Amino acid sequence: MSRLLTWKEMPIGGMIVKPGNSSEYKTGGWRTYRPVHNEDKCIHCLRCWILCPDSAILVKDGKMVGIDYDHCKGCGICARECPPKCHAIEMKLESEVQEHGPS
């Protein structure tokens, strides 16, 4: 019968060696759907920015200016929470956007 290891005996797994290093890890590569922002429809309410779990909405001078696709995982919260009168963010298949370029 094998015994369980104590926490001191367990091998070291992933380590966070310095604070704030998550920005160094690009996590957008597994995205299936991509949010596509339509500047003409946007009213800059910033609901998308407030609710994005990945902090992938880019804001400058109080306006939504784009999406950080290196860190966006494509959850769709931004598109779902965009006011119905605007629909300034649309989720599109990543493969379609890559074939035709961003819209």
C-alpha cells in the first residue's frame, strides 16, 4: 500500500514567480468565437469593459477602442451585455474572421 505525500514532499507544479505576470501569457489562442466591435454602433457605455472577465476590452479616454485578442477567450459576455439598441459587439467564428480578415 502506498502512502500519500505530505505537502512538503509533493513536487513543485506551476509557479507564479512574480506578481502581475499573467499579461505575459497569451491565452486567446483557444478561442472559437471572436468578439468583433463595430465602432459606428458603439455608445461607449463600457458595460463590456466592466464585465469582461479577462480585462480584454481596451479603453482610452473613456471610450471603448478595441479588444485585446491576445487575452480574449471568446466567452461572449461583452456581446451579450452590449445594450440591445446598439449590438456593437458581434460574436463571429474565429475561422471566418481569420479567412476574411476582421470586420
